[in-house]
Amino acid sequence: MVAAERAVEVRVEGAHKRDAGRGIARVPESVRDRLGILSGDTVVIEGERETVAKVWPEDGTGEYVRIDADTRSNADVTVGTTVTLEPTDLADADRILLRPIDDEVEGNAESTVESHLRGTPLREGDRVTVPEIATFTVGETKPSGTVRVNDDTQIRFGLALEEDHAAEREGQNGKGDGTTGPGEVTYEDIGGLDGELDRVREMIELPLSDPDVFDRLGITPPKGVLLYGPPGTGKTLIAKAVANEVDAHFEAISGPEIVSKYKGESEQQLRAAFERAAESAPSILFIDEIDSIAGARDDDADMETRVVAQLLTLMDGLEARGQVAVIGATNRVDAVDPALRRGGRFDREIEIGVPDREGRREILEVHTRGMPLAEDVDLDRLAGKMHGFVGADVATVSTEAAMIALRRERDRPTVTREDFKRALSGVEPSAMRAYVAESPAVTFEDVGGLEDAKDVLREAIEWPLEYGPLFEATETDPPTGMLLHGPPGTGKTLLSRAVAGESGVNFIRVAGPELLDRYVGESEKAIRELFERARQTAPTIVFLDEIDAIAAHRDDGHEVTERVVSQLLTELDGAAADPNLVVLAATNRRDAIDPALLRPGRLESHVAVPPPDRSARQAILAIHSEGKPLEGVDLDAIAAETEGFSGADLDALVREASLRAIREVATEHDPGTANEYAEDVTITREHFEAALERTEPSLG
């Protein structure tokens, strides 16, 4: 057996979201073996400074350690740098002094602090955060040196020293100049954006923390990064976290705030912001909603032209040493002037999109890590129900669930699955608000008949989601699009909603005429935005009802039709590359649709939705009659009498029979006594016969 090494060099990685504030170091088994330690032992982490942490297991392989922002700050290192780990022995602390950096600890928070720190290794000068309570610096300890908090440790709280405040201002809030800084946002506070964070870090963090590396490479460090994506996805959080991690001054300006009606004042405010950033370098200048001041220039936009010109001049004038980095954020990237979006200005554009299921799971971990959750709360399952939710939406749901629990129990509230269920029902996902979007509760059991159509839809849409590895193993691409065709009222829309309900994905329904606009280019823009939003909220079914209204034959010479069909073809070709995006279309005029849309790779699978036969009509009648007080009604006999009725006709028939039964009772009693006679309402054969006389079959 190889002897254990006393010290091992490893790379620093960010902590798991759930580990923030816990003072632990996760290392792979290979590193623990080299150190000769077990889980629960303590190591000294030596970077620019020394700190301590308790070792916990990590499933990965390699030479790295995962530590949170407090531990990285205590060791004076950043993600990606190298530290030395060495085992150490600890004495139990008799007494420690904690100084809250910002505020005094009030009320019963002391017991929470004691519970949180129990078993944690500490040393004088360390920073430690107790989530939702405060951030502290560790004052004197008894005995001195590195100690471990146990049940008998006396924890005293003292006033923060002025040097603590100064250090906090230096390290976190902008070099002590009084500028409002980003607060305590760290990488562990951002869920679902690890890839995007890495890309921002390599563009921003390295030039600020080690600018000499670019001289050695003989290249100029990047000056700016443009973050774009829907509102609430975390663009501002990323900028704040990077500033915290690199110990940089953070200068934030909002585009609308610097707009002034007085000529020259907007430009002056921009110049002042760049000057403050340069004086406090290394620094990050964050321009939120940059599209509001840097829109595309034209002859009629005098103010925008002047502000954009000033911004271009300021970015070109930044020092080549990379000590000021500019981060812009927008949810309208196409509106930003093209001159800003070239190399040497905003060198890279990074999309901060809507998180996927795993991303939503991480965001939930961030917002619930200090929350008393009941055992029935399954974060994976919750994340699966949040299609289209951005980070801000997930935070809102978490807060609302906690408030529901608090309203129920004030002393020791516990947040349950039912609390989250109620919170979810009251929050509409931001990414879906531009369209009528839903996660339908309808399933195939709610659709009478149409078994062949159900089978085709199940195999084309559900199977790729449920049996993805089988499609990958056979290198088989699922259908990109499907066309449901048949007479009106036969259930095409209901089928599309049912397949979305069966597969648990988002459902966006848009009628063809809704996309048409009399202004040139607006119809195509609406189609582009529809598919862009669908891609952001995938897995999604886009249902284009009455597609013949926007996709008629192009040989009729109509210019608008040609442009719209061309745009639709482009989007369908793009959708083919995304297995989580399915396009369903419906029409009762298949022959009117342009043939280019109906070929393989586009709307390639054509599913007939025929009029219901007798057995299907009986099934439809049973679905619409379920729970109704029927008496002496033979649904099979009614099905035999309804030849030529569509599913919509049968729904209308049952509704008419029900109204006739209600009318009989309502005309005999006063409305104030309706509750007393509600059980007297029954729907009989006679009601259906009368309804049949008034309902005409639409397919006859």
C-alpha cells in the first residue's frame, strides 16, 4: 500500500449549491487516499492564506476540491486556482467570539447560529456565513489556533471591528469608496448556469485576476461581455458573483436611469461611470438594460446616436491591460447597435437562457437550502413541473410556498409538497407569458375513439422523451412535425392537448390567423419569436391550429403568403435539430397547404382524424356524461342515432340535454332555494331526445 502524502496540491472548484455556508471541502476518493484521511476529518487549505474545512466525499475523479465562497475567501483563492491540502488535528473550542459584519444578531437567531456551526472547524480571522442570519468574522478563540465547535462551546457575539467593515467594503462593496456593491452573491447562489458561468469567468475573471498571462500569450484581453436572455434568468446575478469572486470593484448602472432630456447629460453620466470604474480598478462595470441606451442608430434617434457614440468611444479607450471589464445585459439583443457587438468592444455574447430540468433543480436547491422542508417534498419532481420557469420564477414559488406554510403555522413551520403545489398554481412562468401556454391536464382517456391517431402520436412524441436511449442506439430521429387533418370538430385540438398532458411537456397553441399582421415583416417576426420562445421552454409542443391560413400554396402570387411560408419552412428546419421541440399542426383543408411544408423533415407525419364511428361516439358520450345524474339513458342507443355527429356536436348534445333538465327544476323554484333541490335534477332519455331535435350534425 502506498504511503499517504502529508500535502497534496489540487485545483479549486465551486461547491455544490446545497453546500454553501457549511464549511466543508468535498474531495474525490483518490485525493482522500493520498492524504490518508477519512470523511469527517479536517484539512488545512493553503492558498494565499490558510483556512480549514471538514472533508466530505465527492463522487467524481481527479485532483480537485470543492469549497464554497466563504472558504475560498478565507484561503484568498478563486475557482480554478491551485491550493495545498494537508491533514490537521483539532482541539474542541471552549469559547469563540463572532463579530457580525453588517448587523447585530437579534432575538432567537443565536440558537440557529450555534446549531449551524456545530462540528465546524474555525480559526481566528475566518469569515463564516449562517444562511438567512448574517456573515461573521471569527474573533478570538479559546484555545487559540484552529478549533472545532461542539455542543459545549460557548459562542459569544461582539460588535464588528472597524477593520472588519473596511475589509468587507474592500473585498465586497467596491474598494471602500461608498459605491453600492453587489452584496454577497457567490457562484453557489446561481443555479443551472454552470456552463454560462465558466464562459463569463474565462472572459472576465482571468483578465482581472491575472492580466500578465495575456502579455505572455501576446494577445489583448477581452473588454466586454454581452449577456442576453429573457428577464429573470440570472444575468445580473452572474455579474455580481464574478465581481465578488475576483475581489473587484462593482459599478452598476441601469440604462433607463442615465437617460436624460437634457442634451449631453446622458453622455456625462456614462463618462462618470467609466471614470469611477477606472479609478477603482480592477473593476467590473455592469450596464443593465443596455438596449435602452444603445439601440440601433437611425436618422431620427438623436439621443440614441449620441449615447451610442459616447459608449463606443469609452470602450475603445479602455486600457489594454484588462483592469476594467464591461458587462452588458439585455433581453433584446437584436436591438443593440451592431457597432457595439464586434470584437474589441463586446467581444463575446453569451445567452443566459431558460433553465432545463436539472438547472431548475439546482435553483430550487439554492432557494430551499435554509428552508425546513417536509419529507414529502421532492425537488426533482418539482423541477419537472416547472417548464418555462426562469430563476426568478423559481424563487417566487419557493417564497410563496414558505409564506403559505407560515400562514398555517407560525411557531415551527414546515414547508410541504402541498404548499409548493398551491404556490405553483399561482405563478405563471415568465418565459411563457407572451403566448397562451399551459401544461394540460387532459390525457388520452379524455378523448373518445381515435385509437389509431393516439397510437401514432404516442410513438412520435411520447416515445422519444421516454425511450431516448433507444432512439440514440439506433441513430433514429423522431418526427420533427406532424399534421392532424380531418373535418371540423373531430378532436384535432383535443388530441394535441392530450398528447402534451400525457408526456408532461409545455403546450403552446397559436391559431394561424393570430400570426398574420398587415405590416410588412411583422408576421415573419411573430413566427420567429414563437419558435424562439418554444426553444427556450423546451420540451414543448407548438400547436399551429388552422395552419392553412398562413401556409397556403405560394403559387397564388400573394407576397405575404410567400414570406410567411418561407419563414415557417426555416423554423421547421431549425426545429429538426432539437429533439425536445415538436410541431403539431391542424387543418381541415390539407390540400390548401404548400407542398414544401408537407415533405419529410418538416410536417412529415400526416395523421387522419376522421369522424367518429358508432363505438367512438359512444365513448365520447360517456366522457361528456361522466358524473352527470343520468336516469334511463342508453348511450349506445344515442350513439346509433347520431350518425354524422362530430365530437364537438356530441359535446353540444350532452350540454343541451343537461340544460333542459336544469330548466325543468329552475322554472319551478326560487333561486334562493336552489341548494335544496339540486339533488332533484336528473337527465333522462326525454331530455336527450329533445336535444337531438335541436342539434344538427355538422358532418351529415
